[in-house]
Amino acid sequence: MSQPTTVIRNALIVDGTGAAPFPGEVAIGAGKIVSVGKFDGSAVNEIDAGGRVLSPGFIDVHTHYDPQLCWDRLATPSLEHGVTTVIVGNCSLSLAPVKEGSSRKLVRMFGKIEDIKEPTFDAGVPFKWESFGDYLNFIRPGLGINVGAMVGHSALRWYVMGPESQERIATDAEIDRMAEVLEAAMNEGAIGLSTSYVDIDENLRPVPSRLADMREKMALCKAMAKSGRGVLQTVPFFIDPEQQLKNIEELGDLSLESGIFCTIAPIIYSPAAPDNYRRNLEKLEQQRARGAKVFGQSMPRSFNINIRLSETSFLLYGVASWYALMQLPIDERVACFADPARREKLVSDASRIMPLLNSAVVGEVYSQSNRQFHGRRLSEIAKERVKAIADVMLDIAVADDLRTEFQINNTIHADPEIVAKILDHPLIHIGASDAGAHVSQFCGAGDTTDLFERFVRRFGKLSLERAVHRLTAEPADAWGIRNRGRIAPGAAADLVLFDANGIARGDEVFVGDFPGGGNRYIRHARGIEKVFVNGEAVVDSGKYTSARAGQIV
């Protein structure tokens, strides 16, 4: 064992196993934990924890930082929230494998499904790779965070079949080729395969993975399993509750025959379909009774979202007249939304999202005339003006050149009693954050601090040690992330030092710091003192350091 270079003393250790907290010291050397409990020696770097909690680094199993890691090796702002390992490549999308000259299709699928715009890709993602291993080698230098990377099934299918991947099932030869490429990716460091039952591309067509039949999926699962590990992640066809249950059953079949671990996201509570979450949990339990390894993912936060008509909005995908205008350049978009001749149809078509607009609140505004509306519900303003809610929304947005923020909060996944039941279920992992995606609509980073702030401290639904376990050892074991997730001798020194009484997620802030002039929401954390990745402090008192010790896991 290495000689310690850092010792953290006077800590309340929550070791990730679910065991009760205990006071003690942790010594670190060569990126590993050297000792836990009492350390009588000394080290170059002596840290007094002051009684704060010391836990393993948190693991976020559902992010879309694949593009962002090309220009931001810290995956900001997740590290600030204690996340030391992120899983990328979810929802059937990854940036590799990709043939030269065919990257535009991946870019446009990312743009549609994850709301990461083409100018951002053009400025920040060079596509200097073809194989999955080449992509990992591109992002590896200077990583500040650990990364587990999944191969996207849609990317893999497009790589092998091209446009035909969205037309038909694969031939035996094509399946063999996909399996060969996936095997190679697993050997090069991939952690699994992601697919999707529901997503659509930029032309509103099913993404390639949705055309795969069972023989293709089974072949890929078995190819992945040859590596000795492997995870299959998917998004269900949540539009139809019955179909979502069938998706879970299919995952059970895939797991039983191939032996792999499957995960489906998200499992959430919606008042519009109040029994769906319970039926999904029961279906997961049925698969477990069969012997299958199938888990769901859920997040602690309410499914809050912001609409800015100057950006993108997946809430408007199903409203054809609005969606068409959202594809236009800003100047044309403003003119069309302001056009009185279009207004009647726009207002009528908005009935499809009216339950959400009814609860919308006017957030950030830009024009002097709109300041009177800040913080008010659209429904109240509409009643005063004797106009339709969508009509008032467009009036306000046009006055701000469409930049107005409309906040839709606490409507979905918002009942803490029910959400706590989901989060504490043994077949649910804390996940589905979508950090790195939909960045102009919400900030997915911060689920970890939200879990402690609300479900541990405010609502008292989870104990401190249970919450830490759910974010650390539990996902590490399920996903095959070796030697992480616990504070134990020999484990990687991924650690978070935080104030249990002060840890919280900050407010969303809209910033323009993405390549290509892109905007995004971010949240800063509160109450987190230090974040260590492989023994090096990457975050210290809320500030990023120069340490870059992240690894591909």
C-alpha cells in the first residue's frame, strides 16, 4: 500500500455501504484509500474535516455529457454537486463509432433528442475519431471526472447500416458486424450499450435503434457479455403505459438469456396517470422474481422545465404549428409568432400543452414592459386581459424577442410522499438526471444535492447513510464500476466532504458559455467543501482546481 500523501481527519465517515456514520480519519496515497479509521502518521496534506460528512464520490448513471467532454473535461457543473463518475452515451446516442463524413446524422439526432444545437457541435466537437476507443482516447487527456461510456445503439446501427438503419430490420451479416464492433468497443473501455423504444430523429422518424428486432438486441447483449461486464440502458415507450410494461418484460427476456444487467429510465409519478409508477414497480418485481436483473431509474427532483421560445423545447414537439416555427432563425421566428394572422391557429393548437401552461409562471424577463409580469402565473395574467393563456404567453415572449423564461414547476414527479417511495424501492436506482442534455430548458446536474437537501433533511424520508448508499456503492456494484463507491482500503479515492446540514442545490442560472453561442442552465452547489477524484481535490470550497485525475471506468 502506498505511503499516504493526504489525510482527512475529524470526519464523520459515511462509507457507502449503508452502515451507520462513524467518526474517523481517511488516508490517501497514489489515488487510493490507504486506511480508514485511525491514522497515527502524518502526510504532506493534512485536512481537518471539522466534523463534516466524508462520503464516497457520487455516481450519476444517466448523463449526456458526450459532446461537452470534448471541450469541458470537468463536465460542469456535476462535480460541484459531488459527482465523481458520470455515465454518458445514454438513450441510444453516442459520438462513436462514426465514419468520416457521416457525423452530421449523429449531430442532428443529438440536437433533436438532447437539445444540443448544431453550432455548439460545429464549434466544440471535432470528430477526430472513428472507433469507440478512439473517442475515449480523445477525451481521456485532462479528464477531471471519471467517465463510464456507453455505445449508442442508434449510432452503432447507423455506422453499420447507414440510412437503411431507419428503414428495416438488420440482416444476419449486419447483426454480426454490429456485434463485432460492440465487442471491440467493450474491449476498448465501453461500459455498455444504450437503446431506445421511443425517441425520434430530426425528421420526426423513429431513431435507428427502434427498428431492431429481438434477434439483433439479443445478439448485441450476448456480444457485450463476452467482456465479462455490460449494461443495457433504455428509454421506454412512455407514451403508451401498456407498451412501457412490455418494454420492461422484454428487458427481462434479454437479461435472462444473456446474463446482463438492464436499466430503464425514467420511472416517475405523474398526476395525469397516477397508477403508472406503481404498475412499473410491480412489473420490475415480476422480472426480479423470474431471475432477471432489470432496474428502473428515477430522480429526486420534480420534473421542472423552462420554456424559452428563443431556444428549443421538447414540450412543443407534438404541437406542429409551434414546432415548425421553432426551427426558424430567431428574426423570422419572432415575426411569425407576432403575426396576427397566425395567432388563432397557434392558440388553438396550444390546447395540447394547456395543462402545463396553466401552471406556468413568468420567470426572467428582458423588456421594461414585461417587468410587471415577473413571478406571476400566465393564467392570472390571461384572466385579467380576457385572453387565452397561449395568446398572452406569445404577447409577452414577442416583447422580449422570445427570450422570456416561462417556468413550469411542481406538476410532474412533485409529490414527495410518492417520489420517496419510488426512490427507496430496491429495484430503483437514483438516475435519469439527463445532466448535459436539454441544457436550455433545465439543469439536470444537482440531483445529488437535491436528494440530501429535501429527502434527507427537509422531508426525512431517507437516512443520511441510505442516501449515500443509493448514490455510491449501489450503482457502482450494479454497473460494474470496480473499486469505487465505498470508503475502504484499496478503493479509488473518490470522495466528497460536505456539510450535512447545509448541502443543497442552488437556483438555476441561465448563462451563455457553450461553444457556438449556445446557452444553458447551470446550478451551483452549496455545502460541499471538497470533491476528490482519484485522490486529487478537483473542487475546493466551491472552486475548481487545476487537478485533472479523472479516468475512463
